[in-house]
Amino acid sequence: MSDTLLREQIAYYRARASEYEETALPTLGAGDTPMAREWRDAERVVHALPQYTDILELACGTGVWTRLLTQHTEHLTALDAAPEMLELNRAQVNDARVNYECVNLFEWEATQEYELVFMAFWLSHVPDAQLDLFLQRVRRALKSNGTVFILDEPRGTKNVIPTNENIQARTLNDGRTFSIVKEYYAPEELCARMRQFGFSSIEVSRGDYFFWLRAARSQND
């Protein structure tokens, strides 16, 4: 994947920030559809997380999951490449425990270690060619025996949007169209790759629309 495509992906989410919750959330958590039930199941799993001293949220967006994570930590660091997303998140979450940083996650390297690294619907925007490097960065961001929690759409999801060589065309309300990366990873294959980079105790739950994966950084790593 070219750097031009990755820059266009950032531009898309910057432009989409103001309409994100309007266009994304009504099709996810509302009603009693199978997709909505799976979304609420994922919310319950996040609600059930234990308490942590420090959490890192990657690609925090407008705060959909930040709101839940603040209930489980003394300090949350929320990263996103789109300053517009961060501004909306800060306004809506309005919690002094959250520290916001505008970071390109393809260039990111953690400056401290965390007990939990959380990402929702971000991994599918990481090109396969960069996945191994990204997973190693996540591992380095974790304290020994720290936890990574990944929520995303699996390969074969019933919510699939057509791709062309793992690239999707996305159109905004104003008619502008952007190209973004969309890799539908198979959770089982993802587990195997994560084990290569020092993750263990991997737990996976896969539905028709979403999957979540929880894994620990090996204590001896």
C-alpha cells in the first residue's frame, strides 16, 4: 500500500468526523437486528473489563468507546490521526482523565507502557504488509502481561463493503469520495501471527458481523 493511500485514509476520517456518528452508529447499535445485538454484546464485554491504571486507545475517533474505557481506568491516552475526531471526542467525553494526542499510527511508537491497549475498528485499516510491524509496536506498548483488546469486522462479515485489492471507495454526505484500506482479517490467522510476536493467552469471540480478540503480552517477553 502506498503512502499516498494512507494519507488519503487520514484525509477521509478528518473529513468524515462531523458526520461519523450520524452515518455509522444508527446502523450498528440501534434496533433488534443481528448486527445490533452483536454490537451490544461487544459493548457488554468492554463494560466487563477490569480496572486498569493506564489504558491506551488507538484510533479513538469521536469517543464511542472512549466513553466506556474511562469507566475502567485512572488515566486514558487517546490517539487519533484526525484532529477533528479528537476535538469531538474531547467535547463529548469531557473527562480530565483522558489525554489526547494527534498521532499518525503508521509512524507511532509508544513512549510508555500500558496495562491495556484498546482498538476498535482500526486494525482493518492497517495494510497486511504493515500488520506485523504494527503488532510489534503494540506489544512494545504493553507492560509485561498487559492486555491488548481488538474489536473489528472479520473476514466473511455479513456487513462487508466490496473491496478492490483490499481498498474501499467511501463517499461522504457532500459527495466527495475517498479510497481507504479495508483488510478483513480472519481472527484465527490473526491469532497465529500474534503468537509470533510475543502474545499469549489469546481469547477470541467471532460473530457474523464483528469479532473481538483479547491477548496478553507474554511475561517473559
